[in-house]
Amino acid sequence: MDWEWLINVMENEAKKRNAAVFWKSERDPFKILVSAILSTRTRDEATIEASERLFRVVKTPEDLARMKVEEIEKLIRGVGFYREKAKKLKKLGEILVKEFNSRVPDKLEDLLKLPGVGRKVANVVLAEAFGKEAIAVDTHVHRISNRLGLVETKTPEETEEELKKIVPKKYWRRVNKAMVGFGQTICKPIKPKCNECKLVEICKYGKSLLKGG
């Protein structure tokens, strides 16, 4: 597989269609972490709206720790499991202040100890905030990797492990954003735009769909 070509195609097609993931390039580790937590089991558009509301009020872990859970709930309403996430975000703020001197940790093992943080969220932070080589696998990455036939896996965790075996390390950081953008605009969960897709000739799912199989 020519990974440079594949990733470039996905990035370019997503940018042409104004994929939400490319709207804004955030570099603040704290905001990246919080946004990634909000994004779990949530539509991309809802995540963006909730993040923008929250960050008008919350700038630092201290801000988050001082807020009442009910206040956080109102700001993030619309994301999946927002009440549970509000509790976790308050706890997150408290832990970052007390245990990490208000800084987001840059090690996988430390990130995974934080409330609301699984492997996907941790890898997003490592790649986007700290420039570390990591593959963050969400539903878009899991779906597209399997549709293209790059992997045959049942869970995002399995997809991460398999992608690490076949994707050259220098491309790991780009995989998530490229596939998320492509998934937001072309390779959608329902009614993917296979007729517009420049990858359809190498896509196991797309070729089958166009042939009516």
C-alpha cells in the first residue's frame, strides 16, 4: 500500500468538502483532551458545538475543577452521556490540578488513568497535542480501515494493533485526522458516497456496493 498516496487522497477530499475535523487546528493539550472526551459516542457536529460553549467559560483545569457538575452539564448538553461526562470532567480538572500541576500528562500510562480517557482519547492527545507517533482509532478509523480491507477486525482496539503493524510509523499521527475527515464527508456510516470516492477501486466495500453485491 502506498500510504503517502492513500492519506493524501483522504486529507484532500475531506478538506475540499470542509470536513469539520479540519476547521480548526487546536494545539492546547487541555482543550484537545477535553474535546476528545466529549467526542466519545457523540456526533462530530455536537462535539464541536459543546466544546465551543465549554471553552468560552473554561480555559484551564482550575476553571473546570471550580465549576459545579450542573454548570458543566448545561454547557455540554447535546453530547452523548453528557451527565456522566460532566462528572468526569470535573474530576479530571481536580486530578490535573492536584496530581499534574495543572498540566496534561504526555505519557500513555498517565493519560489512561484519567477519568473519561480510553486508548482513543489518549492517542489523540499524544498525537495532536504532543506530536508523538500514535494511531487514535475511533469509529471512523475503525469503519474505514475495515471497508477498505486494510484490516479485518471487530473492535477499535484490534484495529489500532493491526494498523500499527502495516502503517509506517511516520504516518501514524496523520491516520486519525485523515480518516475522520474522510468519514465525515465521503465514507459515512450510512449512505457512503462511493460514486464520488477516489478510493473505490481499491475498496473492498465500495466495489461490492457498486456491483450490487
